[in-house]
Amino acid sequence: MPEYPEVERIPSDLEELLDRFFDVSRQDLEQMRNALRAGDFETLVRLGHTARGTGSGYGFKGMGRIGHEIELAAQERDPDALERHMDTLAHYLDTVRVEFDS
């Protein structure tokens, strides 16, 4: 897990949507943790795919990469990898720095 914050450049017209984006992303992360506790790998595949697509769609490439790793680990039913990737996602959401394109 990187100790420095990742910097993402996103379009400035998305700035007003970021609070909701981060709220929903944290809710999805909590759903992932609940799904892992329940052994619900299908939900984890879906939520990983959602994190990948949503993160990439908003310009958060790091989140897209992590979401992809979660999706793959869920397909492989690898709880240890899932836990690591979810921790990485939590760290990312807490530390990412946003710079806006003009």
C-alpha cells in the first residue's frame, strides 16, 4: 500500500459530484466487507466491477485498478486477496488527492 497519496486529475465539471461519489464508494466498500463475511463472492464480483467502472469513469484510475483486483479476487474466491484489496481501497479513498482539469 503506498504511503503517499495518489494524485488523480479529473474534469472540473465533476467537482460538485465528488462528495456523493466518495460517500457511495465508502458505502460500497462496507457492502464488500459484509459480502466477504457472508462468503457472497457474486456480490463481491459485482461491487468490484462497479468500483472499476465508476472509478475509471470519474477519472480515478487508481480506484479502477483496485476495483479490477477486487473483481478478479472475488472470481477466484480468494478471501485473503479480497481483504488486502479492500484495505487498499479504503486507504485510497482516505488519501487520494484530486486535481481538477480546467
